Amino acid sequence: MNYLLVLNTGKRVESRIHKAKHLLGEKIGPFPSMNSKAHMTLMAISTSASYAEIIFDDLSEQLINFPAYAVNFLGIAAWEHQKVIYACPSQEETIALGSQLTLILSKYPGVKVFHSLREGNGTAHTTIARGLTQWQFEVAKDWLLPIPFQDSFIVKEIVILKKLNPRDPWEKLRTLKLGGN
């Protein structure tokens, strides 16, 4: 089974990203991430469902030591090589959280990690548009990059999503609270 560990961006940020996606869609037509919910991916893993429960219980216990923190968005940027437009958040705490998850999960031999946000590997981000054609990407950059996107949200929990088959939609499995929540 596949699992995705994500941070929800909160209603205000989610609404702003959603609006940007749909306004962009009016300019460039549909694109793959147009209807996806705003989030920040920490990690994608694969393991058995029974083993996952043990792992997530362990993560839950250990995250008590990781305090809640604020994520501040500092603008909009693009990855040229991947044709992705994203909102740029502050990095330090989210990468530290991703590194902590990676460290904990590294002790479990039955876990395959597909993606992990951690120190030295990755950029915390919230995707606005991905899977664009070259023309869509150029129009999106010209329109979105000048927008001074500033906002914030508080990270109090990690949401675990699951899916059995690649074509299935992600389903919420559970949340893991950070310390003090």
C-alpha cells in the first residue's frame, strides 16, 4: 500500500492557491494539478497495511517531541526543468521535520521511500501548477511569478493519506499530532 505524509496549508492558504489554480486554468486551459488540494508533501512511502499501523503509531509517539511551528510563504517560483510553478514557503522547520521522519523510518526494513523531504534533499513547496506544456508554463510564469504571494499557516499535525492502487484517489487514513497539540 502507498502512503503520503503531508502538511495541510490551512483554509486561507488553500483557498488562495485554489483560486490561483482556477484563474490560471482560465488562461491556459486544464492542467494535471488544477484540482489538487493545496498541501506540502513530506514523504511518500510504500509498505504493508499491517506494518504501516506499527510505523505510524511509533511516529505518533516520537512526534510529541517536535513542536508546532509556523510556515511563511515568501512568494511564487518555478522549476524550469520540470515545468512546475509553486508557492515558496520558509524551509528550515519543514525540512527538519522531514529529516526527523526519514530518520525514524530508516529503522524499518519493510518501508520503501519514494520521496522524502529532508536536509540536503528537496525543497518544501506547495504546487500551484505541474504537468504543463511549454506554452502553458511560459504563460503561467509570466502571470504568476510577479504576484507577491505572502501568507502563513501553523503546522500542528501531519496528515497520512493512503491508496491501494496508483489510479485510486488518496484517502485520509489518520493524523499525527506534533508536540503540544
